[in-house]
Amino acid sequence: FPVTIGCSEEEAKQIIKDYLSQFPGVQQYMKDMKLQMYKKGYVLTMFNRRIYISGKRKAERERQAINGPIQGTASDVNQMALIKISNFIEEYSQNYILRLFPNNIIHDSIVCEVHDEEVDWTKDFMKQTMETLELPFDMRGVALKSDVDVGTTFAEAK
């Protein structure tokens, strides 16, 4: 679905042009990902996981090549966090009853079932776990940030 930002198409094109001129590394990244996709048929996440590119339309394939490494890396980070969370739960539950049940990853979210009495503790634990992951690559001073939302359903939490 299209997103409306309240400006004309010409203004939007100028915003993009200005952005790319201010951050030339972004344009170089996009060129590099397209080139890699055309040469190899895939792009890599920052964990070196391959994302194979397919699609009928050139624009669709190029969009996948540009977005794939970013979204794929976010997915890899979520997997790392889920492993860390699961290991903690397994170790902690040997001595205590912990009613925290990670049960799904949806895009960039880890969905858990939590007993009402443990919501506050879980929110703090999840945020700290996500934001202190040790990643196998240099983030160049960019900190991981996460939001923790609570609801009786996933839709309510968002």
C-alpha cells in the first residue's frame, strides 16, 4: 500500500536526491548490492548468510538486493537474541519457575507469552538482552536499540 507523506512526487524525488547527495555511501551500497546480485544471484547479510534473489521484474529484484542484507541481518540478530534468551530460560528454570515462553519471531519481533506477574521483569530482560548482544562484526559505533511492547495479542502490543 502506498504511503502518503504529504508532498508532491517532484518534492519526494528532490528529498531522495538531497538525501543521496548528503550520504553518498548509501548510493554506493545500493550499487554494490545490485552488482553482487547480478554477478552471483544472491546478496549476503552481515553474518554472511546468502539471500538468493528472484523475481520477474528488474525493479523487484533490485529492491530485494538492496533490502535483503538489511532485513536479513535484522533477522539474524533476532535469531541470536532468541538463542540467548532460550539458553537463559533453560539455565534459570533449573532453580526457579519462570513463566516466559518465546514462541515466535515475526519480521523483526520476538513474541513471548509471559505470566502477568513477570511482565515488568521480562520487558527489562528482553530489552537488555537485545541491546547487549555481542555481534561478530563492527557496528561502527551504532548501538542496537529495541522497543518492548505488551498486549494480550500481538496486534494489541503493536
